[in-house]
Amino acid sequence: MRRTALPTRSTALPTRHFVSIEQAAEYTGLSAKTLRRRIADGTLTGYRAGPKLVRVDLADVDRMLRPIPTASAGDVA
């Protein structure tokens, strides 16, 4: 039987940085309650690491935030 090597973490999986909801709230300036609401409505993915322990990936948090479009200089009256 031929064995295949398992891919190493650095080459196969993207790097994730999991933090608590409270840490993500401090990072974004949002409340923990708002982040929990976003997890509940599916806007943000939460990862359960135990019966009460929930973590979020900071990359997911960054993707959740969208820039506000601004008017171009030519559109201002």
C-alpha cells in the first residue's frame, strides 16, 4: 500500500486567526452583542470550540465590514 504524505499546514490550509467575540468587538469598535447578532443572521461565521466557547476568524470579520461608497468630486453640486 502506497502512503501519501499529508499536506503541511503552511502549504494546504489558509492561515486563520481566531479570536473571542469580545476581542473582535474591541478590534472593530462594535459591541459583542452586534457581532453575536451577525453570527445569528449568517453575516459572520462563528466557530464553536466548546459548549460555550465561540471564536471568529478576523479575516471573516474584515470581510463583513464594507466601505461606504462616496460621491466622486465631479458629482458634488
